[in-house]
Amino acid sequence: MNTPNKLTIARVIITPLFMLAFLSSIPHRFLIGAIIFSIASITDAVDGKLARKYNQITTFGKFLDPVADKMLTTAALLAFIQEGLCDAWPVFIILTREFIVTSMRLISAAQNIVVPANIWGKVKTATQMTFTIVILLWGDLVETFGFLKVHFAFISNIMIWITAALAAISGIVYLVQAKKTIDFSK
């Protein structure tokens, strides 16, 4: 097994550790969650770069990498709902986009067609991961020092709504691209 695939598997393993730490009652759970989430996010960036640089792109990696990404980001969104840091609606929009895009990727793969990721999807992912880390770090400040508590949940929710808007845009762009190349009659 190559290094990029090992990093992807590590992200799958790290995800429940993130939830366990963040949803626990341990001191600095927000900070610990931010550190774990950041490490997992870095593995996402590194595995792709290594796979491309050393020509180690595999079918396994093509399948598991987006699954690992969805596991990590979904874990954070679900934890934020549980903590009252975002509403269910933006999470629904984000997850619906993920299901649709993943389904289109499966259909295109079955037809030996690659519909490339678009810039909107990359912006959505980068924004989602960045906002998640910001929310976690802010949460640690609120929990540790008690300041900046004003509007924390409100602003956290706005960040998730921005992510949802980017998810919707990237999903629509992806569907338009897929419609041009995928034969939906099969």
C-alpha cells in the first residue's frame, strides 16, 4: 500500500477520534478537536500531492479519499449540530450536495468518464475546513476564558451557511459539467 493511501486510511481512523475528543467533557476539547481536525485536513492535502507527484494514483485512493473527506467534514457538522453551533438546514444542503456529487462520480466512473472537480468544490472544501478550525479555536477561547461568547453560535452558524451556499453552487456546477459528458440513458 502506498503512502497516499495510508494517509487516507489515517484520516478515516482520525475522524472518530476527533468526535470522541470534541464531544467529550475534557478540558480544552475544542482545542484538541481543532488539532485533530487540522492534522486530518493536512493528510487530505498531502495525500493528493504525493499521489500526483509520484504517480501513485490508485482506484482505491480515488474511491476512499473523497469518502474520508466526507467522513471528516460530516463528523464536524454533526458535532456542531449537537453543540448548538449550527442549524440542521445548512448541514442538510451540504450533505445533499455530497450525496449527489458522489452519485454522479459513481455513474461517470461506471461509464469510464472523469468529471473533474471544479474550482467551486475546492473552494467549498477549503472554506469548510477553515471555518471548522476557526469555530473550534473560537470555541476554546469561549470555553477557557469566557470572552468572545457573544454571538459565537450565531457567527458559527453563518460560517456553516456560507459553506452550504458554496456547496450548492459547486454541486450545480458539477451537475452541469456531468450533464455534458455522462450518458444518463444507460
